[in-house]
Amino acid sequence: MLAYIEGILTEKNPTYAVIDCSGVGFLLFISLNTYSVLPEVNKKCKLYTHLTIKSEATTPVGLAMYGFATEDERSLFLELTSVSGIGNNTARLILSSLSVSEVISAISNGDFYTFKKVKGIGEKTAQRIIIDLKDKMSKMPTSKEIFLPQHNTLRNEALSALIMLGFNKNIAEKTIEKVIRNEGVNLTIEEIIKQSLKLL
């Protein structure tokens, strides 16, 4: 198993990043939290990884690699996917809607309402997450929150990210417009996507 990939960041998107390692480009699916701390393109980048072999993966051979800014986020991703009913994409959506510390806090405090705000998470699944992981969360440290401001093409990037996360384009567009209208134009792409996820 690959523990991490370190190289030059050649492409970044709110849902994936490409890292060049000695001429080999690795595409890693990422959460919004990881995206927010990525360096600029053509800069050195290191992401912790998790390789999955799933029949529903979009690649022909069923391989998908996930990248994480911190080991804490990767550990939490693996804990979430160990819960019945939580697949890789749902775990990534949780980590895009909530920060690592928010997830740990919600589980530790038995706050299943926080998870119900995430697309695809109902009350039973939220309760299952808490029941299965509550004892494990006491051993996990909370991560620091870092935000990277973006500008200009935020609307299109946010729309692209929501579509890749499985949302209908027209509904996502209307939701983004509503967020910008209600919250103002000075939002970062992370804030736009997170606010949109709360409404979808």
C-alpha cells in the first residue's frame, strides 16, 4: 500500500489533485478540506494516500486513490468507511461538508443532527456512525483548520465540484446562486461549496 505521494502538483480541483512523481502523474480524489490547503500548481506537494479496489470505481480496473492533507484526515476517512452503509464517496462528502475536528466532535458528543445535514446521510446512518466510532474518537487528535482563499472562477469551480460529488447541475447552479446572493460575493470556494452542501 502507498503511504503517501510527494511530488509536483500539476493540477488541482475541489474534488481531485494530480501529483507528478518523476514523470508519473497520480490522480488522487480529495475532500474539500484537503483542497483548501493545497499549494499552488507547480509547487511541491505531499498527500497521504489510500488505494481502493472497488467495482463501482470510475476507472476501468476499479482502482481509485484518495489523497489527504493530514494523517488524521486519512485515519478518519478509513474509520468512516468501516461503518456499514458508508462508502468512499460518502466518506469524502462528509469530509467535504465538515472539518475533521467537526466530525470528531459530532461523534464524541453524539450529535447525529450534524451528520444528517450531509447528502445521503439519514438518521439511522448518522446514529450508526456515532455508535460504531464513538469509542475510537477519544484516541484521535483534532486537526488544525487552514483555509486558502480563491477568486474569480469560484462559481464554475464550485459547480464542477458539486456535479462531481453527484448533484444535479441545474439544482447545484441555483443553490450556488442562492448562497452567493445570501452570503455575499467575498466567499471562498470552500465556503461556497460548504454552504451549498448544507442546502442541497
